[in-house]
Amino acid sequence: MQIIQKVRCPNCGSEAERHYIDDSALTRTQCAVCDYLMVSCTRTGKVIEAYAPGIPAKR
């Protein structure tokens, strides 16, 4: 079973979705407005994959 939660996008503030993926300890947060994506592990808190257009990379 997959749980979907409505959240605010950390990139643009629009309504986004957080998917809790069953049996894998992963969450996927995605925004259709700005194309934000972050996949993270719920056990360790580590980011597996992230894409956030409009946010400059740290130097």
C-alpha cells in the first residue's frame, strides 16, 4: 500500500505530494508546478535522489 500526503513544496511553496513507498523505507516528494523531486530514506534520512530546478548549486 502506498500513502500519499499533500504537503507544501520546499522549492516554490505550491501544493506537492509526498509518497510513502511501502516495503522500501523510501519517501518521494514531488511538485508538478516547479518539477521538484526528492527521494529519501525514512530510516537514515539520507537523500537518494534530488532535483530542484531554480535552486543554484552550492559552490
